[in-house]
Amino acid sequence: MAIQRAILLIADIGGYTRFMKVHRYNLTHAQNTVALLLETILDAAKGLKLAKLEGDAAFLWMPVKDDASFARANQVLIDVRRAFLDRQATLVQDRMCNCDSCMQIEQLTLKFVAHEGEVALQKVKKNTELAGVDVILVHRMLKNDVPLKEYALLTDAMHAHLPPPVKALTVPIEHDFEGLGLTNTHYVDLTKLLETVPPTPPKPSFFRRVWAKIKFELAAIPYMLRMKEPCADFKDKPAMTGLPAGEPEKILERS
């Protein structure tokens, strides 16, 4: 088991769960939309590795080599935010469905929690699992007192490496995370980072919207035919490496 310093980052999509109705058509569209947005997040997070998909969140990490590692992580926050908004706007522009799920795409939000600390790398078959107290901490950060829907919440270790213009926008906030004690954190309102807002995409042609609708419905067919379970991926994982039994439900409970 190897132990090393690592940057841990979770990108969490919020705002969809409350709009899910017990209707298979809505659930398949909700599942497909979040899957597309998660793919967008992963594509934009260049330089970071995927540790695990956790429902509607992506747990990412990268080893700390030097200051360039923190610079890359800081840039990922901006790149992922920009890509998310761009994809979200495109989904709205291409929308040709008025089901509950599709009509709420604009309500989706994105938040980040980030921390730097020690992790133990465990090789399980072909997968590398992360374990350790710092893995627990970054997940505990998802349940916080930040009074915003879209933000990045950082520990002191990450805050110290922010560019001065971004650091000036942060607000300090102390959290008492269960079992970990008082932790100094800082949050930044993502809506204030103007450079992360992409231009409005051009209005699509009718034919492009039709093609987008066809692709969307084709992707939803496995769920409609009960070959896959709609929104099964939104459920918290039954176990997480490095977490005590019974902790995942507390750690991953998100609004």
C-alpha cells in the first residue's frame, strides 16, 4: 500500500433529485442528462484522475509533485465550470421535450470541494482505490454550511495556492466535521468568477434539434426497456474505501 500527497476534488451536480418524479420516462431523461454532464466534467478535468463516480458526483484526484500540481487543479475548477455551463446551455437549446426532468435542466448547479492531504493507494484488481482520513474529510465537506448553491469549498492547504485575484473573492468559514474536529475552510462564489461563464451558444437549427432529440432518445432506450435501472447511479455507493461502516450515508447526504 503506497502513501502519497494528493489533491482531492469532488465535482457535485445538484438540483436534480427533487425534480425526479416516479415516472419511468422522466427518470430515464434525468439519468441521461446527468450522464452527459458527468462525461463533460471528466473530459474537462484534464490532469486529474477519476477515483470514482458517486451518483451525480465525480471524485477526482492527482498526486502532488510541485506547485504546478496546484496550478493545474485551480485551472480545472475553471475549465470544468466553463464546460458544464456550456453543455448545460446546449442541452437547453436543443431541448425538444417538455417532461419534468428536461424542463428543469436550467436548475442544475455545480459545486466543488477540494482538499490536499495524504492518501493510501490500494490496488484492487485493475482499479486503484483511495483510502485515508483525508479521503473522509473531502467527503465530509459536501455537507457544509456554505450559504450558496454554486461554490468551491477549499481547505487551508488548497486556499494557500489560489491565484491572488481568486483568493481575494474567498470567504473564510470554520466547520466542525464529525469525528474530525474544527477545520478551517474557505469558499468562493462561482458566479463571481466571470471568466468561467461561457458565451451563449448560437441558436440551433431545427434539424440539429431533431438530431439531438433522436440521439437523446436512443440513449434512453435501455432504461425504457428495463435493461438498465433508471437513476440507479444516483444512489450512494454501499461502501467507500477508507470509510468506516455506516459512514457513506452520512458523508454523501446532499441536498
